[in-house]
Amino acid sequence: MSIPQSPKPAKLVTGLFMKEKSLIVPVVRELVEKFGSIDMVSQWLPFNYTSYYEPEMGSPLFRRVLAFKSLVEQSSLPEIKIITNKIEKKYSKNDKRLVNIDPGYMLQERFVLATGKNYAHRIYIGIGIYADLTLIYQKGSFKKLSWTYPDYTEKNMVAYLEMVRNKYAVDLRAR
């Protein structure tokens, strides 16, 4: 018999992409107001793996990923996604987003993103939000899954996420 246990807290990570890089400053300011200070920031990464967002956001698109200092409860992911959706809406023009914010969390064994879109591999976690198991950590590195978004398998992204995972391990030991 399995005995229920409280899950470990997670490291909050948000991916942002946008056409206008200057939007990063006000958007990050709002994210910090909601979720606390930032621990790590990725370099600017190209976001050219799909044209899905171009009609709404234009091109070229650029991505940055942020990791926050404070650990969060895994169960808070739906509420976090609702907050980031509100920020996206605030930074919209003519009902078109100028920034896309993808919150998720890092654990030692996996990286999970939140989405409002259902699909076969996504698990409903409440208030209209699903968890997307994006990467798993096995044998010393992240492994992609058949549904992992291509930008999350890119070499620089994986290297950044491995640094976030390492910082998360340090944060857990410090608790």
C-alpha cells in the first residue's frame, strides 16, 4: 500500500516569448511583484520552431526563461497560470498578445509546464489548467518525450534548465 505524502516544493520557472524585447522589463517587474525575486535568467533564445504564434504576435520571436528564488507548492501551478494569463492579457493590443508567458516548475526528476489546452498526455490540475510533463531527468540528463516542444530540447535551453535543476537541489538542501 502506498502511503500519501506531501510533495516537495518546486522551483517556479517561467518561459516568456515576445517580438519586442523591450517588453521584458515591465513584464518581469510584474512577475516579480507576484512571485518574488528572480534567481536565474536565461540568455535570449530564438523562438523559431513553429509559426503557430506569428499571426498573433508577429516575428521574429525571442524567448527568455526565468527561475524564481522562492520555492512554490506544486499544487499552486493552476493559480500561477491564471495570474500569468492576466499579465498576458494586460500586455495585449487589439486582442493579440504581445507576450506569451508559460509558467511551470522544476523538480529533481521532471520539468512541468502549465497550459489551458487539453491533450492526451496532459493531466487536469484544476481551474481549467493542465500539467504538461515536458522533460524527465534520467541517467544524468534531461530526456525529451514524444510531445516535448522542440524549443525545450534545444542545447542552450537544456543547459539552462540543468543549471536551474542544480540550483533547485541547493535550495532544497538549504530548507
